[in-house]
Amino acid sequence: MPEKDYYKILGIGKNASQDEIKKAFRQLARKHHPDVNPGNKEAEEKFKEINEAFQVLGNSEKRKQYDQFGSSGFKPQDFSGFRWPSFDDLFSDFGFGDIFDIFSGARGAREREGADLRYDIEISLEDVFNGLTTKIEIPHFAKCSTCNGTGAKPGFLKECSECEGVGEIRRMQRNMFANIINVIPCMKCRGTGKIATKLCETCNGEGKIKKIKKIEVKIPKGIDDGQYLRIADGGELGENGGPPGDLYIVVNIKEHKIFERRESDLFCNTTIDLSTAILGGKIKIPTIDGKAKLLFLS
Ligand SMILES: [Zn+2]
Ligand SMILES: [Zn+2]
């Protein structure tokens, strides 16, 4: 096994203090941690190396041994049983006050934005010419009013016993430098802190029911096939206080019996008799808003 310079790997001098070693490790580890470089083999190797260097230099016994005999004094299995510190651990390892502050903002269930909805509307070429105001019906999920979205039969919403209503579980871990508190959302109540002991009968515990909402939409004049209108917050409701999604109304223009549209022009075919073609004359042709006379000159 080639000799490894653990000091160089951590970018520190031979006389670095334990604090400096720790600091250098944290900085490098945050940059190369597999959690921030998913799928990046190079970063993973780099992180293993940094971790190995730290396992040795961060421990005064092993550091002494290394200073005397070099890295060949350690076997690979000296490192294999070690669990990588999680990325959160690297961030949270600053003492209790900081940990508390960091996690107090992330309590309970995660906010989630509602889904966007799409509605396809078919309009005529006349509608494009005149503009159109119409009512449309959008199927969507609405919060169940019986249980107010909790999914529990009224009176049967209890505090979660697993997390005591907090919505998250804290676990204290010790390593050689600090106490680390891991905070994870409670699996039992999915972070809400509450458990339904009987399900709401209106929504079968879903907390939401399918409904139809009618909304009025104004399609502006001159809209093109495939263009859409976006109605902000017109989509599905967000979860746990998250914002609603948007509603997209996609416009499809029906084929017209007479006209073909090319950008802002309309084309139509008409036939004239031979004498009009030779002598000139008047014929009537259709237009989108009535009829017009067209004068042919010979
Ligand atoms: Zn309900
Ligand atoms: Zn819970």
C-alpha cells in the first residue's frame, strides 16, 4: 500500500492542533460528502480519503502511531467498520445551542406545494376573432370540511404517542468530539404530531374530497392554438400549509369549415364563373364576421 500523507490530504501542517484538524476535516467533508455529490465516484473516493486521514489524525493515539510509522501502520480494516458521518451531522456538530436553532425551524410536517392542473378548452375561430368569456368546470381536490383536512372522525384526533405530538424524533449520538442530535420527521404521524384513531367517514381518512369548481375564464382575442392561460393558485391545494399549485388552461382551436388561419391572416377558397374572370364583376365572399363584397376587375 502506498504511503499516504494524511496531513497533505487535510491540507494542514504537521503541528496542527486538534481543533485545526477538526476544522479542516469539516470543511473538506462538506465539500466532498457523497450526499452533496450523488453518484460522483471521484468525490466518494476523495471523501473516503479525507475520512481516513481524519480517523487517524483526529485521534491522538493513532496520530502518534502515524507520525512514527506512517500510514502503512494501519490496515484497511481499521477504517472499514466506521460509519460515515452524515451530512447533517457535519453541519450540526457545533454545540447544543446551534443545533437547537438549526432544527427549531424545521419542525413538524413538511410544507408541500399543491399540484398544477391542466384544462384543455376547445374554441372556434369566431371565438378567437371576438374573444370569449366562458365558464369551465375543473375537477379538483378540496379540503374535507368534516375533518378540516385531518382525515380523522371529529373527536378522534389524538396526539401521536411516538413523538408526543411534536412531529419529529430526536436522537442523541455521541462521537469523540461532540454530542450530535439527529432530528427526523416522525414516521408514525408523518410529521403532523397527530394520529386519527377513527377515520373521517366523509373522506375515508384522506382529508380531501374530489369536487368540481366552476370558474369564469376570459380568452383574449387573437389567441393561438396551443397557447395557454395561467391562473395563479388555481391548482390543487398545498399540503401542511404549502401554497396551492397553478391552473393552466390550454387553448385548442377547432378547424373551421371555410377558413384556414395562418398567423393573423385568414385564407379561404372560392370559385368564380368564367365570365366574371374575363369581364370582371362582383362576387360575395364570406368573412369571419359577416359577408363582404369583392370587386373583380378584368
Ligand atoms: Zn374528512
Ligand atoms: Zn408522531
